[in-house]
Amino acid sequence: MNKAKVFYASARVHKWKQEDSLPGKLERLLSIAELDKRFEKDEWVAVKTHYGSHGAHRIVRPVFLRKVTNALKSAGAKPIVVDTVRLNGYDYLEVANQNGINPLSVGAPVILADGLFGRDNILVKAGRILGEVAVASFIHDVPAMVVCSHIKGHINAGYAGAIKNLAMGGVSAQHRTCGWKCGRGAMHSIGEGKLFWDEEKCQLCYQCEEVCPLECISFEEGKKFVYADERCWRCGRCTRVCPGEAIMHEQADPEEFLRSLTEAAAAVLSTFKPGKVLYINFLTEIQPECDCMPGADVPMVQDQGILIADDLAAIEQASMDMIKAAGPLPGSAASDKGMKKGDDILKELHKRDYEIQVQAAVELGLGTREYEIVNV
Ligand code: SF4
Ligand code: SF4
């Protein structure tokens, strides 16, 4: 297979001109992408991003989304900025608003692709691990998409980029009939997925109670873990914040989790015709954790810039390689752990063999790990 082209604009600014700013360089990247040749006049194009959380502000900044929607409109298409429900829909739109994502700032409608209740979705065949997944109905039906992914770490995935944006972000939390079992919770809880609590390991920090979006967790008399299994949609937030592995999903299998992410991403992509999805990875404010967490730590490596490509595996591999090549920033979670330049920061931090995601993407026909960087 030929090398895939990955177009790259560095975050460094060498001239004090708008064209040399990162937003200015994104305009150049988008002009190279020839949007008018890939999207039809008046075609609806989803601009898939992550709206963040009440405390996680390090997302793809609205200025970049605006550049994308402007370029799409100049190409004659009709952009719509989308994400799927993470908290409840009403509160999640408020999160988008407070993080600066609204129709005025991004120049396009800002919607929830699976509706305010997060149940507008359509079952799509996935594969060996997941069977089928509930793809957000708007993403299922829209003919084209630009996947704008903020690159960062992730406690379960190690690395979170475009594959995770498609998988966790293109699939709803739950479905009307099969609940979390065909939602994104099916990825978090490979196996049966019930939570168990280990009293001896619990430090009674109550962070799990704090982060649960559905108030499934409480502590009887401040000591005994009480868990509403029937309400839990297996989002995995509680297990992620637990400092002592005191709550875990039964049969958690990190490798299957990584493969399931790519399987779900492939299911989402199967709803598009070839050539109708473009990827933009933003290697900015590369923090240790996911944008859905209640806070965003300081970046671990310096901003690298923006990558744009047609090839999912290639853009993910290129993003991973850039982070590997960058040294840890002082005062960050990486330098706290004594990491130095040359260390695989995300692997050391999260103890996950995160490149399995890309290997799985190649196996599922979603591109190649062989790429060529084209500097813009
Ligand atoms: S996985 Fe944990 S945080 Fe998520 S809904 Fe279930 S109990 Fe709440
Ligand atoms: S986050 Fe973990 S350690 Fe803290 S209260 Fe919950 S189970 Fe216990």
C-alpha cells in the first residue's frame, strides 16, 4: 500500500502575520483539502467534535471550528457542529455554551446528534466484540462528516484521538431497547460490565460519587458503597477517577477495549460512502485525560499543531508518533513521573498498549500506518 499523505501545520509561529498563526495555517490546510471537490453544493456536513465538560476546557477551540465551518460554507456545503449526549442533553448543551461552542461562535447550528435524551439512534452492525452499536441518528443519516478531534491521553485507551471521537462520540450512551449493552458502555465494560467495589482498597474519597452523571453511586453512612446497577450506563467515569482501583468493571480487558473502540468507529464510518469523511487532529493542549472528565490537567507536551488527512489509521499513527517524539513539559503529569524526552509518555502514564487501536483500524480496512508528512 502506498504511503498516505498527512498534511501538517506546526503550532510554532515564526512571523507575526495572521497567515502564520495556527488558525491561519488551518485555513491553508483546509484549502489544500479541496472541500468543494469532496462535498456537494448544499450537502449537510457534520463537524464532529467534543463539547468538553463543566471543568474540562481544553477542547478543540471554537476559533478552529469556525475556520472549518467557514471553509465548508465557502465550498457550498452546509456545516452542522455535533456531539452526542454525555451528561443529560440539556446540561450538555450548556457545557458546550460555556466552553464557547454555540451557533454565533462557530457559525453553524450546534446540535446533539442523538437528541436531547440521547436515545435518537439507529442500530448498526459492528463486529465480533460489540455485535451492533447504537449510532447517533444524525451521524447515521448525514451524508458527510469532518471529524475534528482533540488529541489527549485517556486512562482506558491510553491515547484518545479520531478513533475514540468516532467510537465514543458517534455512539449513544444507550438505546431504547438494549440500553447500555449496545451503547458506548458496551466498550467500557467488555464482558458483563457490572461494577464491583473492593472495600479494602477504597479510600473513601467520594470522587466516584462526584463524577457519576446519573447519580448511581452513594455511600451509606459515608462508608458503604451503594450502586444502582439498573440505572448505570457504563460510562466508565467512576472507574477512571478511582485512585486505588477500588471499583472496577468485571472482566475488564484493556486490549479488547481498544479493539472495540475501533470496531465501533468502523460501524460509525460504515454509514458514510467512501471519500465523505475527512479527519482533522488538533495536537493542542495535550492533557493526560479525556475531555469528558470533570477537569483538565495542564498539557504534558508542547502544542504540536494540526494534522489533516483522508486516512484514519495514518492520521492517528502520525499523531501518536508526534507525541512520542515530544519531550514532557515541566510541571506536568509526565514530568511528575520522571519521564524524559524519548519516553512514550502516554504509554508510561496509562499503561495501555494504545497503538492496538491503529493496528485494529488497519485490520478493518480503515487505512494504513504508513504515512508521509506534508508540511504546510
Ligand atoms: S459507570 Fe460509574 S459513573 Fe458511569 S453511570 Fe455507571 S456508576 Fe455512574
Ligand atoms: S473513587 Fe474509589 S477510592 Fe474513592 S470513594 Fe470511590 S471507590 Fe472509594
